[in-house]
Amino acid sequence: MTKEYRGKYRLKHPSGGPSDPKIVEAIRRRALKETLPCVIAFEIAEELSVKPLDVGRSADLLDLRICRCQLGLFGYEPEKRIVKPLPSVDDELCKAIRAHLREDRLPCAAAFKLAEEFKLAKLTVSSTCETLGIKIGSCQLGAF
């Protein structure tokens, strides 16, 4: 996210547009000050059977900052990101990560899927990517 949007996340969506009132109400009920933690955004998406991207867009239109990325990439204080390289990595996970790359990046959704498949914490998958020098892209909430 560029600094131009900081605190004005609605500007990411120039056409504006209405948000689903159910999503907006769920976000307002569970937001923390001016933020919406990633895990809560995903819980709302599951509870309402909507796409995480719809929840992220609604949060943007409410000028709420997505925080505490489940992959550790952004939204932490004071470090901003908590993902760190690992001292060693699992060869099978590395192969699976490389098999899921799109334009040299691992999509966020693929990172979540691999964490589930390998029964690992999401942060372990992103830390493996960090070790391999692989960027994660296409945030499911639209944060990046």
C-alpha cells in the first residue's frame, strides 16, 4: 500500500460503490478502533459466506486498516512485519511453494492452502518463502 492511501483506504476504490450492509455491520461490530485484524476479516467472510476480498473492500470503504496479517507481512506494532527467514526449510514444502508460484510470487491464497495441506502455521509458510527469497502477492483481502 502506498502512503497516499494511509487513513484514506476508500481512495483505493475510485468508483466507490455500495458495500453489502451485512458485511459492513459485521465489520463495525468486530473492528478494533480503526483496524480490522486479518483473522477477523476471514471469520466474517466465512460466517457470511462471502469472498474475503468483499470484506477487505468494505473495510477499505470504511477507512479501516487491515492489520495483523496472518502471514506476518504487515500490520504489527512496532515492527510492521513479523515474518523472518528460517534457519532451515522443508524440501517438500519448498517444492510445493515453487509449484504454486504465479509471476514469481506465491499468491496469498496458495500460502493459506499450503499451510492447511502441510498442517503448518501460515507464518511457517511465509517464513519459508522469506528464506527462499520469494515474495507473497495477491492478498485475499486486497491489502496488497
